[in-house]
Amino acid sequence: MEQKEEGTCLLNRPWDGTEGRGNLLTQQATGWNRRKRDNLHQVLAHRYVKITEGKGGSFSDFKKEHNLDQETIQQWVYDVRQWAVTERVYAPGCTEGLRVDIENITVTLLRRKQDLYRQHDSNQARQRKRKRMRELKKKLREKVVQYNTGVQEEQIDEELACSLTEGYTLPWERHANGNTFRLKRSVFEQVMLVRRLEEEQSILVREMSQHIMFLLKEVQEVEALRGQTLEGITTSNFGDLTEDAAHGLKSVLSRRWHFLQSQHKQAVHAYSGVAALE
């Protein structure tokens, strides 16, 4: 009998059953939304700082490393765009077609290698990416072997090319001035990245402004309602409420007002701090 009662008790827990699980998920989602709302100023400010650092740091170092001026960057961006829109038709297995395939696979692998840990926190996601990269490396090796079989001079170093050795350039990418097309594409990608970051930064500024205005509006609305409640208590005009209910409402509104005031001050402080970084 005791076992039956114990089993019944276990089956009647609040989260047992479809309805109970639904209620539990609702509570979890509500809590998550509340934490997201309360920490929104920290999230936006942190993201703004990350964008500012990313926009100003890496590309500046890249330009200094390769001694690039603005005119050269603009010309290279134009060259890459022209290359992208130029239609090319190659016979299957021809040297030019193999070169294009090798270039594209190499650039794809380099980009995925760079983004492997930056964009994927999940170990499972990284495993899928690594598997895809292994497949691409196998395909790259096949293309390199096929290319080396068809040419006699300036063959590709299979191991250096397939292991993505830093600093290794493909034979046809080597020019007298030392500027490879791969470098031009790297500059193009950096420029596009900076533009995306600038666009995201402008969106964040708009979101921060909207957040401040929303909090200020909430403070004003609660303050107005609290003032009406206080006036009703002072004049003993409780309307549809009892006196105890009116005092309870005043207490709730006061807590809400202080909370919103605190949120507004924290948001202003956080956003003022990131604005000083500019």
C-alpha cells in the first residue's frame, strides 16, 4: 500500500504529464525572456565593443603588414569584383579549369579553418565542419595530382598546398611585385567584413536608442499611475479598489518604478561607456 501511494505521488509531480511539461517549459521560457530583458543593455554594449574592436584592429594590422594604401585597396576590390563577374568557360580537365578549382577549394578551406572556432561553440558542429573540410582536402589533393600530371614545369607542392601551409603560394599566383590574387581576395574579404560590421554597428546604435526610449516611457507611465494611486489614497478615493488593495497597488508600482529607474540608469551608463570608445 505504501509503495502504491509512493508511486502515485511520483506520478502526480507538477511536471509530470503533457500539461505539466508544457507549464514547466512556459516557466523556463518566461524566465529566459526576463533575464534577456534585464540584461539587454549588457548584451548590446558588449556586442558593440566587440564590433568596434574587430572593425578597427585586424584590418589595420593587415594593411600595415602588407603596406597597403587606400587607393591600392580600392583597386584590388575592383579587380576582385571584375574577376567575379567575368564569365569563364573551361573544358573539363583543362589546366585553367583545374587552376580555378584549386584556388576556390583552397580559399574555401582557409575561410572554414579560420571560422571553425570563431563561429561554432558546439563540439558537434565543429565535428561536422571538420568532416566537410577533410572531404574538401581530399578533393583538393585529387585536383593537385591531376594538375601536376598534366604540366611539366612549375608543379604544385602537393604537401604544402594540401596542408594549407601559411605563406605558400600556387605557381601561377606568383608575380614579380609579390602581390598574389589570393592576397587581393583577402583584402576584398576584409573590406566586406568591415562594411558588414559597420552596418551591424549602426543597427546596434538604433537598438540602444530604442531601448533607452522604451525604458524612459515605461518609467513615465508607471510614475503617472503611481501618482494617480497616491492621489486616490490621499483623498480616500479608492475607486473600485478597497483601501488595502490601493495601498498594495501603490507598493507594487513603487517597486516597479524603482526597478525601471535602475534599469534606465544602468542602460544609460553602459551605452555612454561604449560611446566613449569611438
